[in-house]
Amino acid sequence: MSNVELKPARVFEQFAKINQIPRPSKHEEKMIEYLKEFGKSHNLETKVDETGNVLIRKPATPGYENRPTVILQSHMDMVCDKLVDIDFDFYKDAIQTYVDGEWMHAKGTTLGADDGIGDAIELAILDSDDIEHGPIECVFTRDEETQLTGAMGMKAGFMSGKYLINLDSEDEGEIFVSCAGGRSTIATFNFEREEAPKDSFFLLISLKGLNGGHSGDDINKKRANAIKLLSRFVYLEQQKFDVRLASFNSGKLHNAIPRDGKVVIAVPNKDKEQVKADFNLFVKDAEEEYHVTDTTMEFSMESTDAQKTLPKETGKNIIAALQAVDNGVFAMCQDEALAWMVETSSNVAAVSTKDNELEVLSSQRSNVMSNLENQCNTVKAVYELAGAKVIQTDGYPAWKMNPNSKLVEISVEAYRKLFHKDPKVLGIHAGLECGLFSERYPDLDMVSFGPTLRNVHTPDECLFIPTVQMVWEHLLEILKNITD
């Protein structure tokens, strides 16, 4: 543990207050009320649109009245994930934080710094009376983590600024100027359950302890996907034995790499010992395969109660589809200057089984919209061949780089002045709300940056404390120097 000072204090004070407020995606009502009351108590113009996005307007400080209006933007919802053995209700309980060295963590849950720390920076700006800036609009969007529906529902005219700074990036020293577009694919298998063959032996196969991560930012880090690993083993055994699928449950969120999962299968009693032996060999291979990225993976196999199973062919088709479907990086950027960046990817995100239905959720991303459509169709075709009904979301657009951005120029110069080095100006494979803003506000000049976060969308999420002060200083320098 550490006694590291939380600076700037005004930002961390706001972050502590935010983490007392439950704010799962699509359930941000308490956060909306908090923001409305905050604006009212500070005598600041506050409005809420029909989608639930909140805008708080702050006048310019004396001498800056003629400066252009700058929009500061973050999202109010958070990804809610926890360790399997933690008792926590994201709809009622406050996030419990602690500091280890220079990192802030949460106790067994996601930290909510994505994007609570962006919210906190905005509120600290609104609460301050010693900052030089022109007119400011602080915008807090809802439901960013599930298909950016807050930004999608925002109508033209809600914001009026000329420049927008998105505070939802995760690597200090990097200024993002473009992002990927994305869609989700939902495949549903319907069936009537049936009795397992006589003399069947039921096994529960579990996997936990994977690193998981953000399906955009971390998709190129070769981390294990719980769904792909579990289906891979079942597929191998289905090639050898009469293995029936009873249930498959893994993952929760379209934008997270699944960290754990459980599969129940029925095998002929005469083959159970060979299946167990195969499992032990498979575990050793998996541990070796991911010995760098997932050092804490934990497999288990145990007997479980008998139950009805899916029809044999349906179960085989589902497992074959999960074995075959694309997962991970599909293509890297072709532009030589961006060859390091993922262009197109897919993430098998969640599998859930009900009485007579199994649903598979996956997400596709690309900076090239034609390749996004191709990747979506590739995934869709696999599931259709397996007999599923497939629907796909409308998704969200990519944000294209503006080569003539004045805001990028100001942001780079401010960073160079403060820290005596150049920031990186990059594109990002994750989705940002800037893509949607660019459709409704085509003349809006935008950048995105933020403090350093790691392991977002997982219970290992953490915030590198020193970078919050750096982002704060960078933001204030930009606000002070934006002119027409």
C-alpha cells in the first residue's frame, strides 16, 4: 500500500463522490439526478435531453468572453464486472477503492474510472473559480458502454461548441484523432430439450482467472477468450465421443473479452475417464499456450447432476460454430504510418443458455466501414450455417481523422510546452462517441485523451494516479490557449 497523494485533490474528491453513485449502463438515473443537482447548486445552466444526456454550461472567466465555446465530454455509465466470489450489487453498492503504490484499484469490482475519472475532471472544472477559460459546455452522455446509445440519441443542437475534448481515452501522452466503428451480432439457437442417452455421465467444466480486457484496446494482446477455450475442448471431444451439450454460460458484455465460463456436458459413462484424461492434457496445452498473457487461468472439471440436454446435432452445430467463428484481429491497418494499429477485429463476448434457447453475443470493429460490414457478414454466415437466427445492431460509425484540426495543433503544442516532449497523435481501435458526434456536428473539431488506465472492463481495472495531474494540467493549458 502507499500514501501517495491524490492530486489534483479536487478531481479525486469528485471521483470519490461519483463512485458512491450506482451507474450501470442503462441505469444512470441516480447519476443524472446528481448532475442536475450539481448544476443547480452551482447556479449553472443545466439541461437534459430526451435520451438522458446532461449538459452543464459554465460562462467564460473575465477576459475570455470572446473565446470560442469548448465542449468537454465524458460518459456517465460504467462497465459492471466483479470477481465471481464477491458479493456486490452494482445497482445499490458504492465502489470501494484502495491505493497500491501509484495505482488506484477497486475491491473485487471494476473501478469505474472508465469513464468516471473523465466525469470527475469535468465536475472539478465546473466547481473551480481559479481557472482561465472561455465558455464551456460539460456534456455527460449515458449508456456509452452498450452501443453508445446516449450519443446516438443526441440531436443536433444540443451542444453548441466549436471544439470538443473527449475525456475517455486510457493512455496519458496519447492524443486520439480517430476511432473504429462497430456493430454487435446476436445469434439465437432455439431447440427442445431431450433426455440424455441412458448411462450418461454429466460433467461441469469451469474456467476462471483469465485477464480478459477491453475488446477494442486489448484485442491484439493475444489474451485467452474463455468462450473460445471452452468450446475448443468440447469440440475436440465431440469428434471422438457422443458428447451432448446441456448448457454453456460465459461472458456478460459485448465490449469485454470473457474471463470465465462454465459448460455442462453429458458423456457416455464408458468414456468419462478418457474425457477426464483428455481434459488434463488440454489444460496443460492451454496453460503453455497462454503462459505469457494469462498466468492465473484456472480450469476445473467435476461431476454434476443429470439434466436434459440439447439435441445432439444442435449441440454439435453450436460448438462447431464457436470453434469456427472469427475471434481476435482480422486485419491490421494498411497505411504504413498506422501499420501498428488494428483495423478490423471480432470478439466472441458472451454465451447464455436458457431452457430452450442459447444466445451468442459478439462484437465487430473496424476503422474501414466496408471491412466492418464484411466482418459482420462473415460472423453472421457462420452462425446461420449452424442453424441460428441472427440479428445485428445498427452500430456506430468510425471517426475519421481531420488533417486540418486546429484543436490537435493546440493540444500538441500545450503538451510540448508543459512536458518538454511530443505526445503521440494516434487512432484507436475502440469505439468513441466522437464518431457519432461527427455525423450530427460535421464541423466539430475533436480530440480525445485521458489518464492511464489498465485492465478496463475487468475487476483488475486500475488508474495510474500521477497521470491524472498531467491530464489536468494539459487540459487547463488547452482551455487557456483556444482562440478563434
